[in-house]
Amino acid sequence: MTKEYNVTDEHKLAFNARTHELEVRLRKEGLNPRFVLNGLQMLIEGNRVKVFSDDDLLAEWKKFYKDIFKVSPGLSKIEIPKKQKGFDRLIILTEKITTRQVFEKYQELFGAEMFQSSVEMLDKLQDCRKGSYAIWMRDQTEPDLEYERLSTQSLKLLKVNCITLKERILAEMKYSREAKPSWRFDIKSNTLCSGSRFNNRLVPSVNGFIEMHIRWRQINEGWNDLCTRKVITTTPDKDSPIGKKTLEKLLENKDLPQSQKKQIQRALIENKI
């Protein structure tokens, strides 16, 4: 027998306000559509929405690696970073899989290409994080637009923990597998994977306009629609909050190359910081 509740006009107004806010955030791609739809369906069916524990998330990633890569990832000693507001998607990396293997598997499943380069370059890629570990990133399809136009050199000065190429591809691969039909990241922008370097001068970027497309950028390169994704790691978060005072302080650095000064000045103007 269905239990009856006393629904007042106040409840109805609150419901309308909250559903409107939910719709606005979903349209702005600030929420994971899969989680929203699944959560709403569970509420309709009268079920309690499940809150995933760290153990649940670890088990989910272990299954992912076994199903997709046919390996036992060995994640028993993984330390999950402390979660921060707005960083809701957990990515777990295993040292048993290389960046090249991740790219080639994505290419096999969904299609991908590298612009004027070969996959052998991925074997020589240097990442700022190594081994098996976990990170949190924002659960959104587009990169962090507050870092638009900032080059890898500028991001390093700001001490931002930036995503690596391996992390970026795995995030989309896992997301695409969950979404059904497959869902791509970076439809409108490019993710600058500043956590990865080739010969300490080239940095990979990724877009998904048609299919995943990887190209290489100079470490001092910054353009419209080119933004990194900040990640949360187990190491202390050393980056300064992005803002007008932070960028203006960087401009006072006499050793800052002129090209980076121009990037920061453009970021101040165009990002309206």
C-alpha cells in the first residue's frame, strides 16, 4: 500500500524551484546526466538513492580494468585523496597500463587519431604522477574555463595540479562506458594535458569535436578554447586560487617571458577575472 503524505503549497513551490535549478545546471553541463537521470528514476520508483563509498568506487574501477584491459589492476594500496567541493569524479590509475595502451584501447573502442604524430611518442611521454594512484576531477564534459588561454608554463607558475593525457583518456573512456550511448568530452573546447610532457617542450591537448583528436602544443602556447583540467591529488594542494590578484602578482615577476605576460593579460581581460 502506498503511503500518503500531506503535500502543501510550500512543498510545491520548493519542488518547482529545485527542479528548475536542476534543469539549469544540467543544461549548462554542470551535472553528470547519467547520475541525474538514474537518481530521478530511483526517486520515482520509491528507492533510496545510493551514496557510493570509496570501496564501491574501487570495486567499480577494478571491474573496469578487468573488463576492458583484461588485467588485475592491483589497487589494494590506493590512497583516495580527500574530496573537495565541485570535484566529484574519481579516476583511478594503475601502473600496469601505459598511456599508449590506454590510447590504443580507446582508439579501438571509439575511434581516435593523433595529429601529425605517431603513437610511439606516447612511449616517451613524461607524466608528473607515476605508479598507481587516484585523483578527483570535476564531473563535466568541458575543461576548466577559468584556465583558458593559460599555457603550461603559466599554469606551472600558478602551481595548478593539471591533468595528464592518461588520466584524460581514461576519464572519457569510463564516462563513455557509463553513459550508453557513448559520450565524449571536449566538444566545444580543448583540454590541455599539462601534467604530461614530451621532451620537456611539447604538451598534449585533446578535443572531441568529431572523435578524440590529440595534438601537441608548445609549453608556452595558450589560445582560446585551450584550457586545462585541475585535479585533486593526495599531495597538498599548492596552487593559488585563480583570480585577479594572483594573476596581477605574476605580472610583477620581472623574469616572466613576454609571451606569458601577454597570455595573462589576455586572461584578465577576456575571462573577466
